[in-house]
Amino acid sequence: MQLGALIFPTEYSITPGELAQAMEERGLEALVFPEHTHIPASRRSPYPSGGELPKEYSHTLDPFVACTAAATVTTRLRVGTGIALVVERDPILLAKEVASVDLISGGRFDFGIGAGWNREEMSNHGTDPRTRFALMEERVEAMRAIWTSEEASYKGRFVNFERIWSWPKPVQSPHPPILLGGAGTTVVQRAARYADVWMPISRTTPRQILETAPQLARECAERGRPMLPIYLYGAPLDAEKLKAFAQTPLERLYFWLPSADADTILPLLDRIAGYRSLFGG
């Protein structure tokens, strides 16, 4: 089992570089950063976890900048987005950002993606929330064409471009792994179609993972693909709860760290590193 972390990096929390170095020193494997370009002040879309939206959602740094800062001070730690809101980004620019960070990191970038939940936020980017999942899939397909072709073209319902050149190409072949975040039947179907990892969210229980994994295997087999790895986005900092997750096919856990200073974060990293014993490490 690989152990990692996720955090909203902000102007008041531990820096991405300091966090990355501390994680690598403790032998942790992966760090991802969420994304919100902004938070609409209307607040009509309810926070999925309930209650008030935490402050860090409107203070988070750009995840690609944070990934770059983390990558340049480490040599082994995988860095990534968790998750990048593909429906709020131009696919040609996003393809270059992904490839650039993969190059700078020496092939250590994980491209976690999702369509998001804040409908006003999407709308401010010109995205119709009703078609966001189809839009995300097309943009991923278009980016894959850019990453893998010297001269790329794409024609779809939402994305269209003819014969473009774009470098750098990713270091990882054919491109950085695509980690599709979310839970439920339709997410598993989408993951089997165009992702490399299924990443269920923190509200997913061990039982739900065990029940859904066979469906994912069937969906992949129908498409001639091997079973996808499963990573948990937002693992609990609770040894007793983790014992149940140890009985599932999970391959990586991302523990959710608070947006806090080093004095708060470093003891939590020690605690996470100590969980290795639960997984036979």
C-alpha cells in the first residue's frame, strides 16, 4: 500500500516545497493538490460534505504551480492534481501544463481529474453544468492526442482544432496516469473508458469499494483493458477505520491534511508514516 497526502495549499499553510520535502524524508509516496479557480460569492451550490464551505477552498494556490514547487525539491515523491477541474480549463493549455510538470518532475506527475460540483464556478468559465461530463471526456481525449502525436488534430462536439504542434511531450509514456475522481456506477464506467486509475472520494466506505471493484473489473474487461488500480482520495487519519480499508484492493491512500502550518502538519506526517504497520509495511 502506498501512502500519500492531499492538501489545499494556501498563503497561510505549509508551503508545497516544505511539505513535499517532509513527505519524502518520511518515505511517503505521493502528494496531490486540489483545485478551485475561485468560489462564487453566491454560494448557491451546497458544499457536498455539508455545512459551511471551508476557508481554504477560496484561498488555494494553482495546483500546477504547487506541483512544480513540490517537484523541484524532491527526487522520488510523486506529485499531482487531486483534482484538476478539466471542465474549467482550455485543453490545449492544460495539455502543455501537464506535460511541462511531468518534464520538470522527471516523470513523477499524476493527473487527477474531475468535473467538479460547484455549478456557478463552472458557469463562470462558460461551461454548462449539464454537459460537463461529456465535455471532460472530450477534453481528455483531445489532450491525449496532443501528448502522443507530433501533429495533433481533434474534432468533437465541444473541442475542435486542426493540425497543431505542441511541446514538450510528457516524460511518462504514453502520458501521465489519469486518475479519475468520484464515486458511483457512472464514474466507474467513465474510468474504464478513459482513465488509468479510479479514485473514489473520502465518503466511500470499504464495503462500497469491495462491492464496486468487480463492476470496475467487468467494465475494463469489456473494453479489453486490465483492471485499473484504485486509490482512495481522503483516507481517514484513524487506525481503526484504516484496518477495514486494508482488506480492500486499494493500492494508494491519500490522507487529507488541514491547510495549516508546519507545526501542525509535520506530526500528522509522522502519524501517517506510522500507519505502514497496518498494511504489512
